[in-house]
Amino acid sequence: MFAQTPAPPYYTVIFTSQRRAEDALGGYDAMAARMVELAAQQPGYLGIDSARNVDGFGITVSYWASLEAISAWKANAEHRVAQENGRRFWYQHYELRIARVERTYSS
């Protein structure tokens, strides 16, 4: 279940988060699934890898063809609503990092 990305270079968005103990709004799982579905429809989207442990710590890595594609995804109206709900209701803390992938290895 690894993302199938093209040969580098390309870009990655690394989103690490800690879920809140209580989900005051509800609907997190449905929103997360919708964001994966919506991201896959965006120009420049290349794939995604994601994991979350039982304590609510998660890492999602999405792959993009360009910085412009990442900016367009960030500005997507439905994604912006999810971002705001994440800040207000779902995440205790999060970090977002953007990097350029220069090399890849696999076995």
C-alpha cells in the first residue's frame, strides 16, 4: 500500500498530528477519507502514505508534482473547511513540512 510516485524530483507535504482525546465535532474519519478522495482529483497529485497509532499520533505524506499544485490544494475550498475544523476540533497539535524529493530507494 505504498504510494507509486514517479522518478524524482517531486514535492512532498509531511503532515504530523496529534488528535485530541475527545472529538467535539465528530466526523473526523469521514473528513479524512474525503480529503484523500478530493486530493486525488487535484492536478499535480501523485499519491499519499498515511498512518496513525492508537494514541492518536499520525503522519500523512502526500506527494505532488510542483509547489504550485501544493498551493492550489491548500487553497481548495473544501480542504480549507477541513483545515479550520482540524485546528478548532480535531488536532491537539500539528506540524506541516514541505520538501523536495531528490532521490528515492526501495527494496
